[in-house]
Amino acid sequence: MPIASLCRRTFPRLSFPLLVLAAFGTPALAAEPGWLGEADCRIAPLKPTPSGAVSWTGACVDGYASGKGVLAWNAASLNKVTLEATLVRGEASGEAVLKRRDYTYTGTTKNGVPEGTGYFAFQNGKGWYEGEVLNGMPHGKGIYLTAHRSEYKGEFVMGKKHGWGEETFATGGSYAGGWKNDAFDGHGAIVHAGSGHKYEGQFKDGRVAGLAAPEIAAGQYAIKDTTVGSRIPENRLVAYLPLTAGWDQLTPAQKNKMRANYPALEAGDDPPFPAKGEGALFNNVRRINEALGAVTGDLAVYVLVGKDGKPQRVTTYGAPTPEMVRAVSHLFMLEQYKPALCRGEPCEMIYPVNFSFSISN
């Protein structure tokens, strides 16, 4: 029978998908290989390479697909791809709507590839981008909003934050200054999560210049259970920290794993954490999921924890079902937390957790 499971995931920096669609080349003679479509309605080559026929809903003029219409084809890596655009002698250019498994793009294109300015709505919790685009990726000035509402405004180079930019983080704090390959780099100013303390100076590799890179624990931990009719236990809950450990029982590397969710956390500060560890809390989320009908998808829960360790509010992102959101929010509001510490003193801070629900047969 199907079983439900969930995984508590980290919050790595989000990168942008690479280009997988392009229409290129210049109009060629009918006998030249590489053109798609029928001989009397040619279509410029596409990437990724179609695994079968390419359909076109528009007109054909002088042997080429022309005017407004929709291109659609299947690709091995993306399944169905559609491009609603205006074709000129078989090539797409100008305003278009591109739909793929990993994003929908609305904006200007060049030969079918996102280029100029446009808007990406990424799938799988990857957020949204609006701004300048080159060769299918954010490039130039733009705004990127994560699914958890961190917001970056600034410069991009081939899909990465690079140059000058400012970001406000969902887990607290902000940074404005130089970036290199998605990390703080150069002169900048950071407002730390929790304390609001501001530091201005040089940064390198995502942290204050001169600070050593923290050791971050690897591995995962699971709760196993058996299903009806089976004697083989299966993972019903997977997490990246020991499920029965409170904050004081975690190793320094495990604590750094949790701290990695806070880009603006000051060195030496601690985030909030469930007072009795995450295991019972997460297992109750799993039980809620199974009791309400075992859904799939992601649900992020952000709890604002006060100086006294009591939750002040819960914000959720993603909604497998309204009933689950209500039940999980109530569960997290009943939890007692170890408060965050800012320069050794209790402070308000967000406790974030992202659940990924799946069903296996």
C-alpha cells in the first residue's frame, strides 16, 4: 500500500536553471539539414533536441512557420515544452511565453531564447525573477524573490548574484554590498538577524573577511516504521539533524548545519530550536499528513520565537491542503523552543523548517 514520508530539507542558496531552449541559425535553403517541421513549413532548430515531431499552430509562409502561434515538442529532459511566440521565417523573436517543467517565462526573446527583459516563475519552490535576461538566464539588473520571501535586488551575471546587490532574508537580517557567485564578497554592510546589530566592512565567500569557514555536518537521520503486511521497516521521516537531540546535545558541526539557514546570523549567535529536539515535532507532522490523506509537495513553516522561547506567530509557504496548513500551524504554536541568543542574550528570531512530502508504493 502507499506510504507517506517526509523530509526536512536545508535552505541552500537558490541558483537559476540553465538554458535548455534555443532557436538559432539563420534562414537556410530547404535542402539544408537541421530544420524541423514539414518541407513547406520549416522551423529553426530547437534545444533541447526534440525527441519527436514539433507541432506548430500558426501559419506557414514561403515554406517557413510564420506569424503568431505556439510551438510544442517533447524533450527527454523536460517532457513537454511550449513556446507561444511570433515566428519570422521559422525563428522565434520578440515577446513570447515559454513554458517548461522547471519554469514559465514571459518576456522578450531572441531566436526563441529568453533575452532582453522578462519574468520567470520557477517551479519546485525556486521563486520568481524579474529583470534583465541574457541567453536564457538572469543577467544584468533584476529582482529575485524566493519562495520563502527573501528578496534580492541587484546585479546578476549568468544566473548568479554578482556585482552590487541588497537582500532581505526571510530568516532575519539583511545585506547590501558586493556579491560574487551568489555569496557576499567585497565591501558591504550587514544587519544581523535577531539583534539588528550592523557591521560594515569587507566580506569574502559569504562571511566577514578573515573568518574561517565553519565545519558543517553531513549525513541524515531517519525514523523507520513498517507498513501493513510488511516486515521491512522503511524511512517514514528523514532529517539532517539527530531527531532526539536538543540544541545542547548537537555537535558544533551540527549546530553549524542549522546556522546555515541564516545568511545574516552573527558569528557566535545561536538560532532558536525546539526545546526537546525536532523528532517528536516532525513525527507529529508526518502523522497529521497521513491522517488527512497523505499529500505530496512542499510546506515551509517559519515560526517567530520570542525571547522567552514561546512562539509568537507562524507563517507558512506552500499549501498541500488548507486542513494540513491549519493543523501544522497549530502544532508549531504549541511547541516550546530554546530561544535564540544574540551576543549571549535571548532575542527574537525565526525558526525555519521546510517539509517535503512524498508517497512511495
